[in-house]
Amino acid sequence: MTETVAPQGNHPISGSTRLYVVLGDPVTQVQSPALLNPLFARWGMDAVLVPVHAEPERLERVVRGLQDAGNVDGIFVTVPHKPAAAGLADRRSPMVEVTGSANALRREADGRWYAENFDGLGFVAGLVAAGHDPNRERVALVGAGGAGSAIAAALLAAGVERLAVCDPDTAKLEALRTRLDAHWPGRTRTSAAPDTEGAGLVVNATPLGLAPGDPLPFRPDRLAPGRVVADIIMHPRETRLLREAAELGHHVHCGIHMLDGQVDAYRAFFGFAPPVRATTRAGDVVRRAPA
């Protein structure tokens, strides 16, 4: 019988509670507090993760204030702040240097801040767990922002045969291609509009789908039959893109799987303990967590 982690009740916050925050604009869609706070309680950790709404023009001020607060141990970062967050750390991982973005910052023992990016690792791990191994696959990726750049690097590292990345910001797109080509030469092509021809896996790594009236990031009706259509948006779980793709007979892969794939990586990075059991799924925790 598969065991899942359920909330263990409200954990009391005291003067000794260690703080973690997730920054975004917007921030109402984030799922990480519903995932991690029940785990903190189960593990007996005196810690809490809270969402913080930071508009782009105030991001640096917000981050610097959090970094100066002595009881803040970690910062999670979501759309649209991942590229900017990479520049607000004292040290950066090789993945951050390649992608130019970060989704997690931790306070080091010396007080400095170290940046990492787990989006790509989590996305690929979620794909593999769902039976969609990208090795030797042709992939189309829409969006070259913080999450998209991390996913691009992780897909190439996972052995995709060809990666087509599109983004209307051509300067950002070409900068990403230059960084990717330095590690995986000749396997990436870029365009301003979606290039899904021949792709077996097509990924939306843009915010399109967060709001009900958003346009589609690409046309699923133009894909060859039986493709895998993935979205990194976690709320709503079923975006318009995934709904229409499923109606056309494509295989769909929802955004919560990316968070599933990051749980153990976050545990190791921040030193959360004990280890997350392999049977625990982030989607199960989120669905069981209180609203």
C-alpha cells in the first residue's frame, strides 16, 4: 500500500522558528507551502514556509531585507524572478551559471547566499517517473525564461536528440543558446515562434495558462497524433492547454510532477531531515493539505 504524507496539524510558530519564503509575482498560485509545511510538521522541524508577493521593481529590496533577517534560512523563487534572483546571490552553482536563473537560495554557514536551480532536474525526474523518458527524443520548448532555461539544460543533459526553444525575446533566447551550445554544441535551435515540427514532447514553460483568459502557448491541434504535451503550471492543475491536448488524444503531463521531482533535491540542498520516502509524492501532499 502506497503511503503518503498528510498534514500533522498546525505547527506552532515561536521566536525560535526558522523562516523560509517563496517569492513571486503573482504568488497566489504557489504550491510549495502546501507541500513543505506539512512535511516540516511531520519531521518535527521548527520551520515555516510563507509566500511573499514581490513586484519586479521591488525585488532586490525585498531579497536584501530577507537576507539581512537573521532567522531566514532559505528563499524559493518563482515566476518572474528566477533570472534576477541569480544575480542576488554571493555564489552560484554550475547549473545557475548555465541557465542564468535560480529558483532556490540558501544561507551558508558564513552568512553568504548560494543559488541553485532545481526546475530542470525536477521536470526531467517527473517526466521519467511518469514514463516519458526524454532520452533520444525530439523536444519543443516554449519559453526561455528562468524555468525554461533550466528545463532546456536538464533536457539536453538527459540526452534529447534535438531541442527547439522559442521565445519572443530574441536577445534572451540567443544568450541562452550560446550558454547551452558551450556544453551541448549543435543540439539546440531557436525561433521566435513555436517550432513543434517532429517533436515527440512539447513543453510549455511560460506563465500562459495561469489566468483563465490566457491564449494558448502553442496549438496542440497542429501536433502529430499521440504527442506528449507538458505544462509546468501547477495551479490550475489542468490548464486550457492540457485540457485541449487531452481532448485531441495527446498524452498530458501536468506541472505538479515538476514539484514531485524536486522534493528530495530541496531536502538535500537545505538540509531538511529526515529523507523523504520514495513513496511520497508532492501531488499527494498538495491534494491532502489544507487550503
